Amino acid sequence: MLIGQFWGTSAAEGIPAPFCRCQNCLNARKKGGAFIRTRSCFRLTEEIMLDLGADAVAQSVKYGELSAVQHILVTHTHEDHLNPHMLMEAMWSREYRKTLHYYLTDKAFDIVEHWRRSPWILKGMVPRWEEAGIVAFHRLEYGRRMEIAGIGATPFRGNHRGNVGEDSALYLLELPKGQTLFYGLDSGPYYPETIAALKGRTIDIFISEATLGARIGQNHPNHMNLQNVRDLTETLLAQGTLTPGSRLYLTHINHHSAPEELEACLEQLHFPIPTVVAWDGMKIF
Ligand SMILES: [Zn+2]
Ligand SMILES: [Zn+2]
Ligand SMILES: [Zn+2]
């Protein structure tokens, strides 16, 4: 069953960031509600999560339990997106009598080898849990389609270095009834090869990172501001990957842009397709 809910929409530090006293973080602490952003992840269906990161336990308190979840599509190995403790959570639950499948793309899979070998990660239990069938790890290849719990999933190369030096995985997901969703985080401006690989594909729902938000002058090799995302949207629209009927949701927002700055910047940039800044708990289907 499709769910389509943002569980978290912040960049790595969260909003408010725990050690920060900037105006935006102070404001978020005071106002609460939609001003709070937890670390990015997205519940696609009953069974599939896109990342399960640093705030997964707190998010599950708010948005529902994970007992039906069996598949975690990992974008990259940064801890805000991939939290090994969640394996422990699944192992602890006597009611969770399933295998929790983790999908990592290309070199990102190296972290699994590290977990298997290290006595200091999850008490060295990972090989035993694999043997017992509590968890299974799968290596995906860029551009190669997999069918996961009724959803077609193809990873594309993102411009973002993870903890093991890997590029991130941006997922093109084929939903039931032919709709497609692209989960594009984390990434800097896309590699030309990724733009080319997306030619001939159609994205109906585009979820993009916009880490640097309204900080247009700030360029980062591994993240994007709203101008970068707009440029990318134009490019994808020009080559037919996006269409005038596509929708764009912005997520993975850092604490340097106030909500009203984001809205003003969005308005000023005139995005070519309907675009909204997502919030924690937002449902899109
Ligand atoms: Zn991130
Ligand atoms: Zn701050
Ligand atoms: Zn990252």
C-alpha cells in the first residue's frame, strides 16, 4: 500500500540543531510544529522506507510503527540517513519475524563489510543476524532496475560523497498505476552522466534535496541551493524527464534559511513546475 509520507525533511544537523543558537534554530525551538525538521527519510509504502536515519525512533513515535517495513533503500552511508542502531531495534522485537532488507548501491556496500568485521559495531552481532535471517544486505548497481515489494527501483549516481567514499544513490521508483517518483538526495548539481541516464525516463513526482535553501550565493560541491535545484529542474524539463504535469518537493533543508526566506526565494525564482517545500509528516499521495 502506498503511503508517501515525509518522515523527516532536515539536513544532517536537524532544525533546531542541538548545539546552535542561530535565529532560525531559536525560532524553531520557540514555535515548534512545522518549524521543526528531523533528519530526512521517507515512507514510500507499508513495506518500503527510503533511508532510516538518525531520528527514526522518534519519527516512528509520531508517524507509526515499522513492523510492516521490510525494505530500506539507502541513499548513502552518512549517519543522518543510515543508522545501524535500527538493526538492533528490529532484532529486539520478538514480533518482527521478518527479514529486514537493506539495499546499498555500488561502493556504499563496503560499509556492510565494515559492520560484518567490526566487533565495535552493534557488538559484532551483524554476521549472526545475517545467519539468523533477521537482516539481509543487497548491493545494487547504478542504472540497473530491481523489483522490490511490487515497486520498480533504479538507482542513479548522485554527486555526494558518503562515508566510504561512495557516490550517493538517487532512486527512480515506479509506483503502481504507472506513476514515477524520483528521490534525489543527497546530491550536488548532477553529473552530466546522470542527466544523460535520465533521458528517456519520466519523473512525475520529483523529490529533491535543497540543503542550502535560500543561500543562493553559497555553492557546495555536494549539496544544492534553490537556484541549483531550479537549474536542474529546467534541464530535466528541457529533455522531457520532467513534464509540465510533474510536481517538485524540496527536502533535506539546513538551518541557515528561515521558512519565510525559503518561500520568498521560491517565489522569486519562478520554478517551471509546481514546487513546495516539504515538511515533516507531509503526505503526497
Ligand atoms: Zn544528508
Ligand atoms: Zn541554527
Ligand atoms: Zn550526506
